[in-house]
Amino acid sequence: MPLGEEKNGACDRSIYVNNPHLDSMKDDILYHFNLGTSTHDLPAMFGDVKFVCVGGSPWRMKSFTEYIAKELGLSEPNAEFPNICEGTDRYAMYKVGPVLSVSHGMGIPSISIMLHELIKLLYHAHCTDVTVVRIGTSGGIGLKPGIVVVTKQSVDSVFQPRLEQIILGKPVVRSTELDAELAEELLQCGKDLAEFETVIGNTMCTLDFYEGINILRLYRISMSFLIHHLLSASL
């Protein structure tokens, strides 16, 4: 997502939303967060956010918040973290210090809705220098269970690095290249911790958990068959 735009030769590191109508709105209702610009003081609530971590499960994101609070020494033992979005059952949101933790449910449509409102939230809160990371689990090709994969690029169900959306009746294709510098930093962090193996790779994201992801399973089966065939031929 765009973190800033060029202004007079310098980069403004505030969140940038390419929507000229936002500033003229009397109230921007972030419906699925149960937040709004007229009902909440978003700069006071979120203006210090520097890191946003998103994941599928509300329970996992609360657990992550508790873990981060302990690691950063920002909470008392047995502290409770209220769900900022408790007025809705769509998403859960927790905050500790400069870290915002948000659930996004399952699938591209669900995460798309969440990101749409999240980016506007960060914009209205006048946040700067924000890093957004998605954390979660997935299968892997040629990787042992437990390996941490830092995604450099997401691919669709036909292995193309793109996301196609229909916007106002027209197909719009966007690149899924991620921040390469951040990926390298995370890789180095994994090496420094030396608690688990960390690699950089690609991640497939499909429109369906069962049928859409079958192509990945077939690919894995084909790869296993090919490897077995090559090993047999070399004996």
C-alpha cells in the first residue's frame, strides 16, 4: 500500500489514500470496524500506530497482542485488552503501544474489506511510517513444517503475481510485489533469533479454500511424482 507521496522533492511518510473526496466528507463511517470520524477521535486513538499486524482469527490476534505486550513490556501481568471493534462481529481489533492487531477473516473478499477500512483509518488518524504485516499459517512446497516464510510476492491461483478485481464493472489488475527491503529485514531478524529456519518465498492466494487451492495440491503431487521419477531414473 502507498505510504506516502512526493511533495516538493521530499517523501511525505503519512498514509496516502487516492480519494479526493475523503477530506470533503462530514463523516466517514468505517462500518465493519464500528468506528467513524465523527463518533471517535481517531488521531487520539491510533495516531501513534507504527506497526499493523493482521491475521485471520480474532483469537489469534488477541493472543498476538498479549504476546507483544509482554515482549515490549507495555502491560501489567494478566492485563486485559479490549476489542476496539466489539460493537461488530465482523472483525476484532486490539492495540498495545504502537502495535495494532486486526483480524481479517478468511478469503480475499474478507481481507479486502478490512484493508479498505484499515487504510482509511490510518489516514484519518494521521499515522506516519506505518509497516503492515500479515501473519498466518500455510502449506509449503519443498519446505519442512515449522519453517517461517517471508513472502516477497503473492501469486494467484494460476501462479501470476497479480490481483484482479472488478471495479465499477471494469477489470482492474494490480501488482502483488511486496516490500523487498522489509522482507530482507525480516529474514535477517529470523537469522539473528536463530530459533527457527526462515526463508523468503512466494505465497499463493486463491479465491476458495477447497476448490481453488486444489491446483496447489495437484502441483505438489506432480512435483513429488517428478522428483520420484528423476531419482528412480538416476539409480
